[in-house]
Amino acid sequence: GAVVSQHPSWVICKSGTSVKIECRSLDFQATTMFWYRQFPKQSLMLMATSNEGSKATYEQGVEKDKFLINHASLTLSTLTVTSAHPEDSSFYICSAPGGQAGGPKNIQYFGAGTRLSVL
Amino acid sequence: AQSVTQLGSHVSVSEGALVLLRCNYSSSVPPYLFWYVQYPNQGLQLLLKYTTGATLVKGINGFEAEFKKSETSFHLTKPSAHMSDAAEYFCAVSDSSYKLIFGSGTRLLVRP
């Protein structure tokens, strides 16, 4: 089946630094990817839609300058948390719809997530 | 706007007992409905989905769900719980934009 790889799986950083998280579709192309944030014992909240070759679409309340998204190729989207602070500590998960060519776009394939801890 | 409500943040069953996880949705358009399972510190795995057609949907690991439009529900069931079923379960809805809106999740505990 379709595989989405997310890297790193865990990152610890100092307050004020920036962290980049990568999301790759390994065996299919994804013109769209989604980024979610999950706080402990809570649900996933959609942060933004990453669009290959164009600007990301952010959900209401998500700071564009804080969470930079770049979708430079059909298999890679990156989320950069800029000037991270302890309140940014969370579990970030990406997903990509569709899978193999011709696969239904309404099925999302998820990365394993990245746990960010900001000290 | 779409939304999902999962009743019960925690459900505890005995091994071998019936599993019932409740999900109600709100959508102004015909919805796509999903159940995902999440194990600790991992991403989400699709259990089953409803898009169109048959309202009783069978998924992996013996789970199934029934889409009831009149009740706006999509409850997840499994006849006999196994210890390995212990995890967090999320119901989700989407429309043609493919953005997923998740419920708050239900943690399933399975007692030996």
C-alpha cells in the first residue's frame, strides 16, 4: 500500500530555534498534503493544506509565519516551526491523499508523526 | 461546516466482549466517513471508510461500521474484543476537498 514517511520521529530543541519536519510520499505522488497537530490525549487538528507549487492554505487561527510550509516537489512537503517556544511542543502528523495512481483521493495515508519538544 | 462527535472518551470492555464506539456527524453535503486507529506515538491507520453504496462497511481486524443517515451516525463495532485492539480510535468526516475533520477520539481499553 501507499507509504508516507515522516522525519524526524522525535526532535528536542531549544526555545527560539527553528525545526524542520519532512513528509514524503514514498511510492506515489501527492500534489496535496495535510499537516495536523495533536496535543496529548487530544484529537488531531488540521493546521494547513500543503499544495505542490503554490502557497499552503492555513486553517483559521494557525500562524502562517510561525508554521512555514513548503511543497517543492510531488513527493515532499516540509513544515518548519520557526522560533519555537515550549507551547509549540506537540505531535505533528502529515498525511497525503490518494496513494497509487488512480487510487481514491478520499483515502488519506498518514506519516508516523513527529514529536516536538521545545525546552 | 462539518463536525464529528464521539461519545465517550474512554470505553472499557472485557476480552471477547462486543466493542461499540459511537460516532455522530454533521455535514451539509453527503459525507465521506472514516474510522482510524492510533497506537501510542504512531500515526493513524485506516480501519474502514464509507463513501457511497453499501451502508454496512467492513474493515480490517474484524471491525465494521454502519452508516445511518437518518441518525447521522457511523458507529464502529467488533463482535469480540482482543487485547491488541487497545488503542485510540478516531472517527472522521470529509467532503470533496479531502480535508479530514476528526472527532475527539475514544480510548479503548481491553481487560483480560
